[in-house]
Amino acid sequence: MSDARKVSFLGLGVMGGAIARHIGQAGHALTIYNRSPNRVSAWQTANPGLAAHVAKSPAEAARDADVVITCVGNDDDLADVVLGPQGVFSTLRKGGVFVDHTTVSARIARQIAVEARDKEVHCVDAPMTGSQIGAEKGTLTLMCGGRTDAIEAARPVMEAYSARIVHVGKAGAGQTAKMANQICIAGIVAALAEAVRFAQASHLDMGKVYDAISGGAAQSWQMDNRWQSMAEDRFDFGFAIDWMRKDLGLAMDEGRGIGVSLPVTALVDQFYADLQAMGGGRQDTSALIRRLPRKHAK
């Protein structure tokens, strides 16, 4: 491809592994890195037709790269991978592009943007929505913070795995937009769980209820994609409760900092804490329904 880039992808988790695959399939020269080598091996096994150089450190991955993309765990992980002694910024060239897809605090996103400016590197904080399904299909929505020129420099690569790229504002704005996204999801899933249990207790045909209400104002992505699995008590997939609690914690911290009360978010966060105590931390967020016992109308 004429606009092929040297792209290094760091973080081969559920989302990152799928994104890296799309980047390689789009014809970019791909380098991969993961702190746990077993994930690298698993990715190579799952993608036997894709050539990818394996870097031994973030610094090696960034050396000679046009674009470096990260998708790691949390603020500390990101700071280590990007700003550490063997981090991305120790070798990424002037004029290079750095994109972060991790959901982290707006504070660390702004800190990295300042470091990038000093090194004359384009920087984009671009958390995602679209779930594992979107990552697999290459239809993610990216909420981007940073300068316009940085987003445009990153766009040719980001288009390989996203359906929507929205520039929401300056550095850190992508992260705060993602927080708003997670606040919405928390409330929707909580209400959906109650609706499913209510319908079950009323002995309604769950398929017919879905057909009746999914075409109106109650419709949501969560309803379309989780109604049936919640009714069947299937939760071994999707976005883990452990990660949702991390995200909601970020939102509540940011809310305190800007003086915004988030009572529903705080309540649902405690519901998720209950599920963690029940051993469900790795289950999908729709497992929230497990807090509501099945009851049958008389």
C-alpha cells in the first residue's frame, strides 16, 4: 500500500491483539511488544499469516517507527511503557506519532502530551468504545484528544481498525469522553438487569419482550447485544468487571476534581464490587444481573 507505515503496537490483550491484527492486514510493517512473552506467542499462533517483528522492549519497538500505539492496563503501566528508561519516548523519532488506546486518567494523558510536545512528537489519547466485538470486526469508535495535526497524522493507521474517529478536544479530552461513555454504560446495564429479571419473574416470553421494546426508546447497544445472554446467565466474554471498576473509579475521581456528583455511577460501582466479592471480576459487565436473584411470580 502506498501509505504503509512502520507501526509498533504495544499491548496484545483482548482488544490490542485484534487491533494489531488489523494493522498488519492493512499492509503496514508491524512490530509487536508485550510485557508478558506468552501473549506474543499466543498472538503469533493465532495469526500465522502475518509477519511481525517482535521487540524486546518499548524502546526497541519505538526505534525507527513512524507510529507507536499502546493499549496497556492503567496509569502506572502506561507511564512505565512510555516514559520509563526503556520507554517509547526514549527512542521515538522527532515527528513520530504516538497513540494511546488505554483507558487511563486525563492527568496522565496530559502529562504524556507535554512530554511529547517537548520531544516534537505527535500525541493522541484515543480510548475506544465498541467492545471486543468491535475490535474483532475493526469497527471501533475512537475518542481522540490532542492537536488536529496529531489526529490527522495518526488517522491513516487508526482507520484500519475503527469505523469512527472523533476529535473531541485537546489533550486528555479523549479520556474524559471515555469516562462519560462508561458512566452511561453503568446506568444502562443496571437498568437492563432489572428489566430482564422483571420480565422473567412475570413469565414473559423473553424473545417477544425484546422484539417489543428494542425498537423504541428503551433500545440500546447493551439491550441488542446482552439481552439474550443475560436472560441465559452467560457472562464468560466481553468487558470484564475488573476493568469496568477501574474505569468508573477514574470517572468518579475526575468528577470529584471538577465538582460533579455521580450518584448513580457510585451506586453501580458498589454493585460491581459485590460481584468481585462473589468471584466474578473477570466476567462481562452484564453479569450485574447476578446480584438480582431469580424470582417467579405466583
